[in-house]
Amino acid sequence: MKIVVTGAAGFIGANIIQGLNARGIDDIIAVDDLTQGDKFRNLADLQIAEYIDADDFYELYAEAAFGDVEAVFHEGACSDTMETNGKYMMDNNYSLSCELFDACQAQGTRLMYASSAATYGGSSTFRESVEFEKPLNVYGYSKLLFDQKLRRELGSHFEKAQTQVAGFRYFNVYGPREQHKGRMASVAFHQFNQFRAEGKVKLFGEYGGYGPGGQMRDFVFIDDVVAVNLWFLDHPEARGIFNLGTGKAQTFNDVALAVVNTLRHQQGENPLSLEEAAHGGLIDYIDFPSALVGKYQSYTQADLTALRTAGCKHSFADVQTGVSAYMNTLAQLG
């Protein structure tokens, strides 16, 4: 089984390769742009058959240069929600995705691709339906436009596709192999480093009608994201656009407390309540940044109805379980 993974040296792409390797699949074409050279670390311990630069891949793939490919996991994108260069964003996230989709349909290759919960933006309902899609930035729009293109061409559930097409609206994903993402890395990752350096973690204060650290997101552990992607690989009949989150929103305070208590446990110290951690200065609430006002989702929670209807019954880790496992992995890596 030959598989292509774009964004292969990125966070989700590298973890998908790890999941494929765990199944004994290593006939993998890894596609990425390694201008940021330290991303190689995400591939160094993985087994792949070939690496192709992203600048070369899409044209070669359209020419069927790689032979019979079973499936493409398309994770390559500019995922910086603060990026304001719309031309760059649309070239990377929309135009290249359109080219890849056309080539996959022509060659009979299955396509699993990364959409985003940013497509919902200012909405308070997170269901895969047009009336709830209100992106707040050009990143969210670039993802939404590709979803819309596929709906127009393939029908609302991609029923007209020649072969499987499935898009995943990732919510707030966290876990190993995100160290290269800078400001776009997860809150848990930043807080691990903050606690190591300063003995405390930082959270936004009051905003959007929520108290300090009380904003809520659907935080999903990377292992669960990989498991769902591989479930779709096993079920070629499943197609459409699907939310990929836990289905349960939790507060940023929950994340912070899981980070603090896991790292304290590693030091032989007892767990604290949220009140104790905040009162003791281990959680530092900072003013909400003006640059994010009006561009920030204070609440997200994936509606998993479509995913469950498709037959995927995967059970997701909660913040306490997933963040604790992640902190232990980061600690082992030093």
C-alpha cells in the first residue's frame, strides 16, 4: 500500500506517518518544505520510502509520476491563524488543494484532507453545515472555500466522488511533534516550557464573557486525531466533511491545571486545586491581547453527529488524560 502524506514533517502529518509505521506501512512518500530545517526531527525516527519537496510534488503527482497510490493524507497547509497575506494563504491552502483533489480523482486515489474548526469562526454552533460557517480570518476562509468547492462538485456528502474524499475539521490539537510551530503550538506545549522556565503558566484573563482562563475549547489529543484518520483509511466507503474533536469543550484552566499537576507530580509534589494553583501564583492570568479582539473563538465544541453516523465510534481522551500523557512525553524528551 503506497501512501502520500503532505505536510509530512509537520505536526499532524508526522504523527500520521508514525501511526502508519505502527501498522507496518512504510511505503510512504513524504511531502513538505524543509526551509525550516529543524522540522527534519519529526521525520528522523520514522520510516518513509521517499521525500519530495512540496514545490515539486503537485505537478509531478498530477502527471501520475508516483504510480499507483492508495491514499493521500493532505496535511500540508499554512496553519498560522495570524497570517494576513491572503494571496499566500490561498495559494497554499486552496489552490494546491484543488490541484491535488483533481489529480486524486483522475487517478482513483483516496483523499483525506485537513480542514479546520476555524471555518466556524464566529459561530456558536459547530456542525458541518453552511449556516454555521463564519470564519474570522483568511486561514479559516481558505479552508472553508476548499470545503465549499468539493460540496459543489461532489454533493453535500461527497456522494458523487469517484473514490473516497474525507475532510477533517480539526479542533484544538495538542501532542508530540509540534515543537516547531512557534506561536501556533498548543497552549499545553507553551505552558510546559513556561513552567520549566518560570515555575508558572500563563493564561488569558477575562474575555468574551468568560472569567480568567474560563474560555472553552475542544482540545483533542494527537493520538485520537491519528486514530480517526486511520479509521477512514480502513473504511473507504466513509466520505464527507467531519468534525474531529472530542465533542466536549473544556476550559483553558483545565489545561493549565493538568500541566501544573503533572509536572508537580514528576517532582514528587501533591496535586493542587485550581484555586490553590492560582492563589499560589502557579497560574498567571494576563490581559487579553488587543491583536486578538474580534478574531478569537472563546468557545468551541465539535458536534460529532456526522462522525458517529459514518460509523466511527472512537473514544477520545479528555484534557486530564491527554495533557498528562503529553507532559510525560515532553519530560522524557528533555
